[in-house]
Amino acid sequence: MDASNNSTASNVAQAILAVLDYNSTPDARRAAVAFLESVWFGVFDCVFKVKSGDIRVLAHVSLLLVKKECSSEIRLHAFKMLQHLVRLRWEELSPSERRDFAKVSVDLMSEIASPSEEWSLKSQSAALVAEIVRREGPDLWQELFPSLTSLSAQGPLQAEVVSMMLRWLPEDITVHNEDLEGDRRRLLLRGLTQSLPEILPLLYNLLERHFGAAMNEASRQQVDLAKQHAAVVIACLNAINAYAEWAPVLDLSRYGIINGCGALLSSPDFRLHACDFFKLVCSRKRPSDVSGTEFDAAISSLFQSLMNVSREFLYRSASCAAGIDESDYEFAECICESLVSLGSTNLQCIATDGGVLALYLEQMLGFFQHFKLGLHFEAMLFWLAFMRDLLTKPKAAANPSGEGLAVGGIQSSSQVDNEKKKILGLISDDIASTILDVSFQRMLKKEKVPPRIAPSLGPLELWSDEFEGKGDFGQYRSRLDVAVLDSQQLAFDCIVATVFDGFSEFAGGSSDVHFSLRGIFEGLLQQLLSLKLTEPELIKMHGHYLDAMGPFLKYFPDAVGNVISKLFEMLTSLPHIVKDPATSTSRVARLQICTSFIRIAKTADKSVLPHMKSIADTMAYMQREGTLLRGEHNILGEAFLVMASAAGAQQQQEVLAWLLEPLSQQWIQSEWQNCYLSDPMGLVRLCSNTPFMWSLFHTVTFFEKALKRSGHRKSNLNTTSVTSQDLHPMAHHLSWMLPPLLKLLRVIHCLWSPSVYQTLPPEMRAAMTMADVERYSLLGEAIPKFSKVSSVYADGSFDGGKEGQSEANESDVRNWLKGIRDSGYCVLGLSATIGDTFFKCLDANYVAVALMENLQSMEFRHMRQLIHSSVVYVVKSCPADMWETWLEVLLHPLFIHCQKAISSSWASVMREGRAQVPDSFGVQNGPDMKLEVMEEKLLRDLTREIANLLSTMASPGLNPGLPVLEHSGPVGRIDVSSPKDLLAFKSNSMVGFLLNHKNVALPTLQICLEVFTWTDGETTTKVCCFCGVVVLLAILTNNVELREFVSKDLFSAVIRGLAMESNAVNSADLVNLCREIVIYLSDRDPAPRQVLLSLPCLTPNDLRAFEEAMGKTPIRTRGPASTSEAKEDEGETIGLASVL
């Protein structure tokens, strides 16, 4: 046997060399590949994949090939082979064989700790041991740790491989790997977390010992020994960085890791590796529990280390720049990046100490004004986010851009405002002046600097052609332009809002204060009104400054007329017809000026009301002259609705009648509906009538604006429906608005049906594919400049494109179709929130036909949008007495099709690694990987939207007849002694209504069962809410079929879900479902016990102990868990998972 293995090993070694040797002939390489595949290797890009064969033979041959007698290439691939065997076929070995394998691997790692061995071989040997520990679990780790500690103490070579092994050990924690099942991964995480008190001190001791030894040996000129100790330090730092991503920051501080890495920042040989640690820790989120104070202390310690190094560098740079080399600048960039990360994520840790925060801002300013572009660029990212966050209006609860700093932690809005005011006090005039001076200097481009001023710039490293497209620098110019253009406007906006709107001090102030402020702001306003600008970009900024005066105009309405006149003057100064899209900045500026009317109407409140007639007259005049485009008219109409909302319901009704009556005269005509909406080819004819096509688009979009701006505010959309049409001014307009819209949407849906699609002209079929912007969004990529230019016309605000164009091109039709869907679905959803009027003025069957008739041909992106914008609101707002009429006809076809479509796609993901979706991407040739990413993103988006619909149906507001299920100790607080008929919940619980209609319930419940096996944790979270209500109804009712489904099918599915890696974050919810089923249904149905007893390694005694433990553990109310609850649930989940 040994001779045979030796012969095989020799032949495999020769074949590997033949494959890797560039001098091999193609025939020789093909023969070698064929031999390797016939034995046990498949070769793809020099990565070997295990096939069939006796694992013991494969392991023995691989162990022969890792011996020193073989070349490095062969040994390296043999180590890879051993790792693959452990990862893919470990279960085929017996427990004793696994122990022997582990012992041999540790011995191999010890043997390879030699000066003559290559680093890559040492690393792969350590990775093999780590792989075995990950597969075998915490028990083996606890057994191996003492021997690894002893090995690390034998010398620097041994310490290096042990450090490498510690670095590889948490690889499956920081890198997602489906090969490591969720339960084992959680157990590994738990085991490693419990072992941190052993691992981190070991790493710290190795770091301290070998750093000192490296310095000593270097001072004695013992270069080889110094290098060995230095290699240990590097390996330790690499290992520490692997733990810095997830290990508790308190542990990193408690065991000296932060201080140890801080000390290495002063060492030129190790500082970059140490700085990587600080970058990782600076970005860690602050815990919300009681450990937050200790976290702040740890971050403050880390901050001091960074600040000391930063201060030293800035001092050296200012006093003796010639003594700083490129490695110093590289290190400084890394330090600056860490400080930016700290300010972006954990500024609250130092914000309480004004002196420390002032020092931090001073150093960040030093980096911002540094002559090296790289340092300036890193610091600019901080200052942009910092200033934007501080200069947002005090009312704002959050920065809508998502780009801000963690200044206040979890506090009330008033606390955050106070924190911001304190921090703003640290931004002195000198700091603001320096930022502006540097920004203006940096706007210069090297190639365009006049020779006469070049000497005055000194060593300042300017932007140049060589930086274009170079990494993150590609966005530098745009970021800087935004900073310069917006910073002063943002500051002005903040000042006006703070004085006149942000706080209530102005209204109650003295007359002297009023008079003084009025004089200051009237002077500013007069300067703004006197400006005459011609560049579209500057006019746009001019409009921003004028609408920022809205809060001032609220208290001093005399100037409102002048501001409105100035805005119209600016609007008419810009061309409304543009032949060249390259000059479309004028059109963007026009739209922005129209938007300024909305902002002024919102902030100036009733001060604008006396000017409504003059605004209307000016709009009418511009329309007659043909100088006001439909998109602009819509925005000004929206501003009118905002003004009317301040005047009362009667004024709203009058404004709506004035705005909607001209639209209704065209909209309700049967001629255009018969011509264009009777059949799919009519829609093709419509798309060749460009003016009318865009006219319809603007009509639909204005319906959406009218619904959003009238009556109830957006925040009320989450409440129950309104039952009185008098409460909403749009109610009596629905009867004429919606029927033509449904016809339009129905014929658009028809285009995708196979029988119609085949008859369409090529231009129309091309327009039905996905736009570039949508593809970039799915991929998470930045939109190229050429796509941004074309997307300017995407909303039709420019009446369909270029002047003189009689027919819409492919892009126009695509944008029109998308725009009609976007606004049309929103109009339906917003109309449903009005309440009874919507459901009484429409025929439910016709609505179902219009929306669901061609559901089987609908693409996933369109289906998701339909559910998100329309169906959810219809379901949420439908009165209970109309559920029977509306919900069944809508939900039955929806759930039937969605269940089949997404189940098939998820099965394809699990089977082939690729989702099969019906969407047409419009890409003939492209990387398969990108197509796969887009397909899976579409599948996940639709799946999550369906889950959101189910979660909405399970919300308490739609299930008022259900009690809250709570449990404390062995006895529940809910009476289950007298179960009711399921029909009793048909009218007071939407989930009860659904379960009473089998044709709707069956596909819905099938989705629930399958969700737990799909790798999407967000979907599982939402579906758990629905399943919880289903379980509750099974407990409360005497419906045998429902009880059997919950006790057997749903219980089994939830248990399978616990084993999924993607459900790790939902484990508490899954355990809660299991607990409810076991506690409340085990006595009424044998299925829960049968399911548990069918699990491997679970005996009847285990089951009794399990049930007893479950009965003693309280069931928490559904919803977000507190930190303590989450920790408790995590322990229970791991316990249950280990049983399962």
C-alpha cells in the first residue's frame, strides 16, 4: 500500500510540475491535467478541487507531497489539497482518525518552523491547522491551545507559525462561508469569544517579547535573528487585525492590545501594520448597553495614541519637510484615515471634552491644509461630513443623505441640537477662513496655473491630469466643488432657520432684537435681489439663497412679493427650449427655481397667501406665451398646494379645482382612450405621438403630487384609513382620475405578455429593457457621466427631449414607461389611503384585472414596485367590511404567482448558484458575474417586498381581534381552554380572514415554509411576524387543519431555518416561534414532540429536559429586542441549535 501511495505521489508531483512549467508543450500540459483529473484533482487556475476517491489515500498522498524533498510548488498545492479535504470531506473520517489528522497537522506546522522554509508554506501549514479547528469545533481548540502556547515559547520561528494559525482561525467569522453551517459557525464564534482571555494575552505577550527581542538583536547587529523576531511581530499584528473586526473593543483594551499597537506606531518597521489595527477599531460601532461608557474610555485611549503620532508628524512636516520621505507620508495618510474613521463613527467618545475635541479639530485642519494632496483629500472627507452634519437644520432628526457623524449617540433631538451648538462654538472664524482659503487654492489645476502665481503656491501639490481616475482621487474635484459652492449656502440656511424657525426664541424676543435682526436680514435680502447672474449653475445657487430666506419672510412678509418677482425673473432669463442636451444645465436650473417656490411656501407659511393670485396670473401668462413647460407647471402647482394647506380646507378645495379641472377635460375624454388604450398596438401609436405621450405623463405625475400635498401628511399613511371623504380634499376627484389610469396601466402590462411582445416593433421591445441607470443601481456602481446626462430627461420634465423631435426615441419611451409605472402605482396607493371613497368608487374586479391580468408576464422589478407602491397600501387601508370584496380578488392571483415564481428562482440559486428571473437587462454581452449579481438582487428585492406585505397583514392595527401572547413561567397569560372557531376571526383579523380563504392561504403558507430555507435574513425577520400570528390563531382556534400545519409543517420549517447561516441574526425570533408551538400546542397535538424526536441525537430524556427548560423561559413580546434580551436569546438559541 505504501509503495503504491509513493508511486502515486511521485506521478502526481511530476504532473503538477508539468502543469505549472511554462516550458511544457500544450500536449504535455493537457496530458498532465487529464492524469490529475483521473486521479483526484481538477485543475482550474491552479486551484485543485477534490473529486471522488478514498479520503485516506488522498490524505496520505498529500502528506507525502508536503515533505521537504518536493519542490515548493508541489508542497504548496499539497497543502491546499489537505485543506480542501478537511473542508469538504472531514465527516468521512472517524473521530479517532480526525484526532490523528489534527496531531499530524500540528506536528507538520511545528516541523515547518525553519529558517529555510518559505513564508507561503508556513502560512498554508498554519491555515491547515486552523481549518481543522474550524471543522472540529471548540473542544479540539481547547485541547490544542496549551500545546500551541508551548510551541510559541520555543523560539521566534515557532512563534511565527502559531501567530499565523491564530490569524487564520477566525477567517470564517469575518468572511462569509456557506460551507461552515450556521450552527457550527455560531459555536465557533462563541468558542473563540470565550477564548479571547487566552488568545489576546498570548498575542500581546508575543508582540511585546519579540518586538523587544528584534530591537535588541538589531542593536547587536544580529540581522538574521532580528528578522526572525520582526517576522513574529508582523504575524502577531496580522492576527490581531483579524480579531479587531469582531472581538469586543473592551477586550482589546483590557488585554493591552490597544496600548501595544499604539507603542508600535513609533516604529518605522511596524507602524503601517499597527495603523491597520487602528483603522479597524476606529470604525467599530458603540454598543447601546451599559458597556458604552467603557467603550468610550477604550476609544479615548486609542485616540490619544493616534493624536500623539499625528501631532509629531504635523510638527515635523511644518518645521523640516525635507526630512520626511514617502514612507512617512504613506504612514501619515493611514493615520489621517484612522482619525477620519474615528470622527465619522465615534466622535461622541471625545465630544464631551471640549479641549480634546478642539485639539482633534486642530489636527484635522492641519491635515486639510497640508501641501500633500493625499493628506488633504483624506481630511476633506471628514470636514465635508462634519460640516454638513452640524449645519443641518436643528429640526432635522436625521441627515437624509446618510452622510454624517456620530455626534450625539442615541439621544433626543433637543440633546443632539445642544451637542451640535457646543461643537459649532469650536469652529472659530479662523478655522472657517482657513477651510475656505485652502478650498479656493485647491480648485486650481496644475496645468492651468498662470506662471506668474506658481511661485506663490510653494510646494502645494495641486490637482493634475495624472490624478484623473486614480483611485478615490477621481471624485476629488467634484467633492471640492460641492464643498465650495454649498458650504456658504448651507451655513446661511442654518443661520436663518436657527434665528427665525429652528427655535422659538425669535417670536418671544424684544422689539429691539426684532428691529436689529430685520435690518441685518433686509440688507442681505436686498443684496440677493440686486444680483444679476447669467450662468445656470450660479442662478441655481442664487435660487437656493433666496429660498433660504423663507423663515425670515414668515415674520416680515413685506418682502415676499419682491422675492417672488425675482424668482420669476430668474426663471424667464433661462432658455426654455434647448437644442443641445449638453446645455441642459439651464433646464436643471429652471426646475430648481420652481422648486424654490415650494420651499418658500413651506417656510414662509401664511405670508405667501396674499400673493397666490399674482403667481397664478404669471403662470397663466407664461403658459400662453409658451415659456412654461409642463414639468415646471407641475412643480409650481405643487407649491400652490403647499400654500393652500396653510389657508385651510376650503382654499385647498379651490386650488385643487383650479389645477385639476384643465387636466380632467383631457383626461376623461373617451377619444384618446379608445384610440390608444383599447389594445397594445394603440400604446405603440401613443409612443409615436410624443407631445401627447408626455402630456399624459405630466398629468399622472401631477395626480401623485396632488395626493401627496393635499389632506393628510405622509406620516399619516401608516395609520388606519380615513372613512370620511370630507376629511380629504382629493376624495371626490378619484372617480374620474383612476379609471383611465387603470386602463393605461393595464395596456402597459399587456406589452410584456409573450403573444403581444412578439408583435411589437423592435424599437418598442428595446425600450422595454432595463435602463443603464437601473443596472448600475442593482450593481451598486457609480453612474457614469454619460448616463447622468441622459437621465436628465428621465422624468419627462423637458417635454420628451430635443426640440423638433417628432417621435420619441428608445430612451424616451423607456423613461416614459418607467415614469408612468412609478407615478401610476403611487397614485393608486395614495388614493387607497383616503379610505372608503377609493374602495367605493372603483370595481374591485376591474382593479384586479388591470393590475393582475398579466402578472405571469411581469418582470420581478415591476412586480416588486406594484406591491410596494400599491398593493401594500390597498391592503393596509381597506375597511374591514370590504375585505371580502377586495382582498381575495387581489391577493389570490398575486400570492399564487409569487409563490411559484420566487420558489423557482430560489431553487435555481440553491441548485445552480444563479437566480432565474424574467427581467430583461438589455445587455447582449457582459460579464456573467454582473448578470448573476443583478438577477439575485432582483430576486431578493421581490422576496423582501412580499415578506413586507405579509408583515403588514400581521400588524396589530389590522388584527385588532387578537390578544397579545405573553408567557411568564409555566403558565401563560392567555386563555386557551376554550378555543374558538376560525370564522370568529374572519372580520377582526386580516390574517384570520386570509386563513378562512384557502385559495389565498395555501400559497401564502407555502411561502412561509420555504422562506426559512432561503438565504435572506431580512425576509425571515418579516415573515416571522406573520408566522407568529398564524401560530397564535392555531392556539386560539379549534381548527384541526391549521393546528396540524403549525405543529408539524411550520415547526419543522422553523427548525430547518435555525440551521441556516443567513438566519443567525433572526435566531431569537425563530426560537420564540418554536417555544410558542411547544408550550401551547404539544398537549393538543403529538406533532411537535414527533418532530423533535425525529432529530438526530435527541432522546426522550433530552426532550423532557428541553420542554422543562422552555417552560421556565419567558416568551418575549415580538419586536426589537433589547441588548440584554438579545444576549439571553443568543444563549438560548445556541442551546437549542446544539440540541437540533
